[in-house]
Amino acid sequence: FDVPPQQVLSKDSVPVHVDAVVYYRIFDPIISVTNVVDVGRATRLLAQTTLRTILGGHTLAEILSQRDIIQQEFQQHLGAATEAWGAKVERVEFKDVRLPQTMQRAMAAEAEAAREARAKVVAAQGELNSARALKEAAEVIGRSPTALKLRYLQTLNVIATEKSSSIIFPIPIDLAGLGAGFGNPNGPSEVI
């Protein structure tokens, strides 16, 4: 039978709507007739109150993440009571656990904020690693002025392979100064 939808207040004071289904069978018809007036109705009413009691002892996180454990607990409590009526609870399932819309929006916003925070941490870690690599590269290039010139030419080579119609690039003063001395018998001239 279906347990009518129950509104339950969880241990952490969150209202939750729960739909459940209970499967039971009569194992002793004589006891089920003599010990209780209507075993079906009594089992339904007991299922409703037991469901509210069991879920009221758990937090929202537990209800959502530990459904199987809570279902077993519900089945044990309900089964222990109905056994005296000649009925055996075979299985209990929660069909649906619904949260209020405001709670769903709050949980979604919290999850999104957590994802954004993790993304920012990852980006900051990448920036930190990049800065360390740039610092090490600057130290290596700083020890050799020729390495800086080669890096500059390599960058120009990468830019030249792109399909752009014009490339504007600055010429370092020391490279311009080297070219000014060629063909001048007095040596390099001063570049201003």
C-alpha cells in the first residue's frame, strides 16, 4: 500500500514531504483477525506515524544520502509492531523525497558558490605556478643576454607564422645598435 504523503520536520528543522510504499503479507490469518480489528488500516496508520518518527530523527543530509539505511530502520520498526498482528512487512521504499522550492534554490545557490570557489582556487594555483615558472625563466634569461635576444627572435618567429596581414614589433635598442655599425668604418653610431 501507499503511505499517504507525509510532511516531516527533519532533525535539523527542515520540512520534507515524503511518499513511501509498504509491502506486507499476512502470515497468520487467525492472529490478524483476533488481535486487531482491521490489520490493513492499522498497518497504514502505524506506517504513517513510524515514518514521521524515523525521519524526524535524521537530518536532511542523512535523509537524502542514506535512504537505504533509513528504509531498513523504518522496515524493522514497522515489522516489529505488525508481527503481533500476524502481518510481516516484506519491503519498504521511499518513492519521493521533496524539499520546499526555497530550500532547493538555496541548495543550488550553495552548490554553485562552492563550484565557483573551487574554480577560483584552481585558477589562483595556476597563476601561482605560472608566476613561479616566469620567475625561473627570467632568472635563466637574466644570466645570459644572448638568451633574451634568442627568445625575442623566437617570439617574432611564432608571430610570423600566424596568418596576419601586418606585424608591428619593437626593435630592442641593442639590436638596432648592432645594425647601425655595419658599413660604418668608425664603428656603431649612437642611436637615439
